[in-house]
Amino acid sequence: MGDGLNDRVRIERSSSLRRALSSHLRSHQPLLAAAILSLLALLLGLTLVSPRAEADGGGSRPYELAQLGIVGTQGISYFTDCDDGGIQSNCGGAPAHWFEQDLPLPVCTHQFNRLSTLSADAFRSYVRDAAAMWNTTDAAVGFDYTEDCAFGFRWNGNNSQHEIGFDDSRNMVTGNAAAISRGSWFDIPIVGPLIDRRFVEFDVIIDQTIDVPEICTRSIIAHELGHVLGFGHSSDPLDLMYNSFDPDQPSTCPIEATETERSVIQDLYGVNRSPELEPLSNVQINPGDSVTIIAIGSDPEEDPLVYVWEQIAGTPVVLVVEGAEVSFTSPRSSGPAIELQVTVTDRFAHSAMETVRVSSEKPRGVPSFASFRAGTGALAGGVVLSWTELEGIATYEYCTSFPFSSAPLSCTNRANPFGEIDWGTVVTTAGSANQTRNFTGGVREVSMSACNTVGCTQHGVGPLVGGLEWPAWEMDFDYMAMAFDVPTAGIKFTIGGVTNISGPKRRFEIWVGSVSEPLQERILSCGFVKPGSTCIGLLTPKDDGHLTDLTIVSTRNGTPTTEQQIRIR
Ligand SMILES: [Ca+2]
Ligand SMILES: [Ca+2]
Ligand SMILES: [Ca+2]
Ligand SMILES: [Zn+2]
């Protein structure tokens, strides 16, 4: 039972400010020991109040930009401005920050006294995500989240470990507070006019009893890590560093720094962007092959880069890593694809990631026939037959066979799933202009298979295709005919097409019929087809007329009529 004042819980980020002289610095830290006289600590907290109250004068105010020498209009203070807790003599002025030799800043988590509603994995993943988010703000600062802390079981001040943990009997998070960040720094110089400030240690302490939506727990962690980098609070309710949020309104629980906050952190540390990795192409191998993969990373600042390789799928293999290069021997038997992930990290733990799939499986799927069209560019002067591309393919195999024969006549390897028609019927005699010539031969069936080093897919069928050249009448065209029937599904397609390769424009018509009576139904009149143009006629399952023969009829005044009759069923 609460205090009964209000049933609407509101969590407010406010702060309580304390000044503390460190009392037990370890002797093996000469730098800190020397600075003991000016080591300062500040707590910035998130306070849970019900109803909302300005109990401790909370609420941030915009800092005086002129004091900080920063150009801009951000209403965001620095941690050492102590804006939320009243004026204090040793606050304000040069903002505290981490020095480059402290970066990337190692932070770790303690699970002791963890919120009962939060799993250890979820806690770690929220911290991991928040640290990664700050690492993408393009500033010369970054977190190295090292998972659970190696030393101790709960957070402690002055232990040289930057810890994220939960409150306990020490009761550091008091009243209705949700979390606090406890930072310490020293002034440079220790005595005399302030020039700079260097953070020494930060601990984030989360109340062990808060009950807020997941997004707000994530927001609290991201917000507190913002303090760790040197932020105070923002006066803009949309900013991650705003000092209050309402757990009933998840929209008040941002988990990403805004553009304004990115620019403030870049002002404080300078700009440093993330490295990039060139995309890795998937690899096809034979079982038992040795494989070497090289990642190629680059960094806008030419920071030194560190590569980490990790296997994320497939039968475990032994990775031999040498910088950007990884080698392994694949299992002797074909199995699921091996997937590797490479992460490249710059000096501030900004990172980029790529994955690569190494497969010793035959490619899956079947190329399906896609188009019959006049070739252009380097393929001009003929017809291009194309099939769909499949993933992870090294080469395609284009085959021709006699109609209704499964035995290939010839097969050739291709880089792309394209084929052409390099045979045809050539009529060398002229004859008379008013004759009609019926052709029933000269077509071949074409098909396409996709291959990697392990094997090939089944052949994807294509149409029956052929060509006619009759130089005496300037005829030069290619044509196709195809039936695509799925009897079990009651599906029937009938397709015919023609491309006028180089002859003068001719009229073409596409007919269906039987062997003895080929011209029963005209499915398309193409009109004149110019050289380089294609005409395609199609009967869908909704249409009638799926007969056994398809005939391409061509006419032109003063030339013979031709009929290419093709049995398709
Ligand atoms: Ca600590
Ligand atoms: Ca407490
Ligand atoms: Ca960089
Ligand atoms: Zn705060």
C-alpha cells in the first residue's frame, strides 16, 4: 500500500547533490592519491514520486552557454554543472570528461539484489544495447561493456571499477528514486584556476524495487550511461537526458540519444565515427575444404582496428584468426551452413559487423523461366531467354534438347541465367511471293540449372524455341512456344511469342489448334512487329483454347506467308 496520495505513479528524474571527499583510495593509484584533495563526487538520480513533486528542487535548467564556451542552444547541462542540485562552489566551469587513456570506458554489471522482474540476461542485454547506442553517437568516446564484473559481488565506490548494479542495505537510492549515477572526478590543476576535469570513477545504482515497463528500464540505463559520459540533465522532454518520465506513457522513455545530445557529446569529446566493413560474399565449398575469409574494414579517422571473428551457426569448427583473416577446415560431411560474424572495433569501441555464410550444400530451388525478349547492348541481334536468379550460385548451366526429350543435346556454363538461340531454319530458295510455307521442325527445348561447387539444381524448364532466316525475302525472326500445365491444380498456361530480329517489319499472329488443324483460334494479332521488337501472346487458366499446337503466322505484302507450327502438349 502506498501513501494513498495518487494512484498514478510518476517517475521523475531529479537529483540530489552530494559532495564527498574520497576517503580510502588505494595506494596503487598514485595519480588518484595525488588528486585526493580535489576528488569530487556527485550523484544524479531518477526519482520516483507520487504524486509528482519537486521535493528536492528537481527539474533541470538550461545551462549558461557562455560559461562553457560552447556554441549552440542546447538546454543540456554537463554532469559537473550540478544544475539539478543547486549551486555549489566546485561545480560549473570546465565539464568533466574521460581522458583518452581511459577509453573505451570499461563498465560491468553486478547481478546482486537485481530487480525480481528482470532476468540476468535481460539486464545484461539492456546495458549492452545502451552502451552500443552511445557508441554510435560519432563522438570520440565509447563504452566497453565487459558483462558481469570480475571483481566483487556488488557495486562499490572507490574500487576503480565502473559498475552498474542495484541498491541494497546501503540504501543509496532513497525515497522514491529509481536510479542514481555516482561520479567522481578531479580538477586540473588541483589548485588554482580550473582548466580541465577528469572523471575517475562512475557507478550506476538502480533501485531494486522499481516496477516500470521494459522500455522504461532500458531508458533508465541509457539515461544513466549518459551521465557516465558527462551529461547532466536536459530541459527538453524529448531528450534522453530529460529528468522525468512517466511509466504509464512509454513514449516518455526514450532509449536513444537525440540529435541535440549527439552534438553535445561530440562537442565534449570531439567527433569520431564508426569503422565500416565491406560486405562479405557468401561462400560455397566442398565438404572438408579449408576456407580463408578476409574482412576489409576501414575507419574514417584511420583508427587502428581490431577484428573479432565468431561462429554463429553450423557445426562448430576451429577458427584460426589472424587479424582481419579467419581460416578453418569445414566438416567432412555436408551439413548446415557455417555462419561467421566479424566485428571490427576502433579505438573507442565503435564497431561494425558483417556475417558470412559458408555452405557446402547444393543450391536450393529451381530457376524459373522469366522472359523471351530482344537482346540489347552486347546481346543485340538476337533473343535473350532468361530465368530467375538463385542465391549463392557460382554458375548457371544452359541446356538445349529436342522437343519432349529429357536428354540434353548440349549444355554450356554461364555467369548469368541467360540463354540464346543459336540455331535456326535457313531457307535458301526463294520460291514465289504468294506461297504459304508451314514449318514443323527446327525448335529445341531450353532449360536452365543453377550450380555451386557442390552441385546443381534441377533444370528449370523453358520454352520450345527456334528461328527462321529466309534471306530471299529479308525474313529473320526467332519464336517461342510453351505449355505450362499443373494438372493436379487444374492450371494451364499457353504462351507464344516472336521477336523480329533484323527483317523489315512484318505482321505476326499467334494461333492455337491441333496437329491437323493448327489455325483454330487466334489468341493474338501482334500487328506489325519492328526489328528488335517482341510480341508475346498468352492464354491463362481462365481462358479456353489450351490445345496441342501453337502456330506463329507471319505475313508481309509481297512476301510468302510463314507458319511455324509447334507441338506444345
Ligand atoms: Ca565502482
Ligand atoms: Ca533504496
Ligand atoms: Ca573511428
Ligand atoms: Zn539523470
